[in-house]
Amino acid sequence: MKTEKKKSAPAKNRGGRPRKFAEPSRPITVTLPDRTLELLQAVDQDRAKAITKIADAAIYGKSLDRAVVRLVEIEPGTAVIVVAPSKRLKEIPWLRLAEIAPVQYLLSIPSGTPPERLELALIDLLDTLDEDEDYERLLLDELRRHIGNLRREHRMSQSEIILVSMRPPSAGDAASA
């Protein structure tokens, strides 16, 4: 008796719509202004793809190669560290992220705080990341590497910035002036 080789059956379609992205994804519900929806439609007819393209461009730039940590020159020979958004950096209670341009943040530490303290806080954060936090790992490790290299090369110093209270002075403040 001749045995026929069984062909493997094609993978079954589990139903539903085809996947939009090759990476893990999940549905969300978000309410946006009509103006924003029109702008998204100009980027891509599919809103999810439009949002993804805009988020990637905002963080990484058109060629997806924008560094998540950059040195931005503020005068010849002097630069500040600018980082992309990070939810984990916000976990450092004494570190402030000042948004200086869309999705570009300047780091601010309290006066008298040694920059090495930030390096140590970054190492601690890196130790607590979940395996799937690739973006956060990239950003935190890049920032830690920059700060460590600058410290070892004695190329890092601190400078004061002017902070302004956004609250009007209270009656007690005016009396003591």
C-alpha cells in the first residue's frame, strides 16, 4: 500500500483584522480634537499608523536615528544634556525634566547635588527595569554612559539657571520684602 505524504495545512486565520504591526500591540481608546484627527489623516489614512509614525519621528527623527540623549551646544565649547521622554527618569525624586522643545528635556538637579549622584541613580534604575523596557533601557544606559564618560574626562561641571516662581506672592511674602 502506497502512503501519501500529507501536506501541512496552511496556517488558519484566527479571524479578525490582519495585524498592523510586526511588534506587540494592543487596542486603546483615546479622544482627540477634530483638528488633530485631520492632521493624523494627512500623515496616514490609518490613525494607528499615523500616531506610530508621528511618535517615532518625534523621538527618533525622520531617519529614526535621533539620539535619545544629545549634547546641545549653548555657547562655543559648552553644551547641555538633552534627553528624549522617559517615564523612568521621572522616578528619580530630585531630578526635574524641563521640556525645552517638543519631546526634548533638559535635566535639572538641585543645587549642590553632585552629578555622580545622577549616575548612581541611573545605575539603580537600570537594575530595576523589566526585560521588555527596551526603550527605557536604551535611554537610561545612554545617559549613564554619557555622564560617566564626561565625569571621567573631567568635562562636566554645573551651572546655575534662573528659576521663577509661577505663583503670585502671598500677603506674608509681600510684608517681609
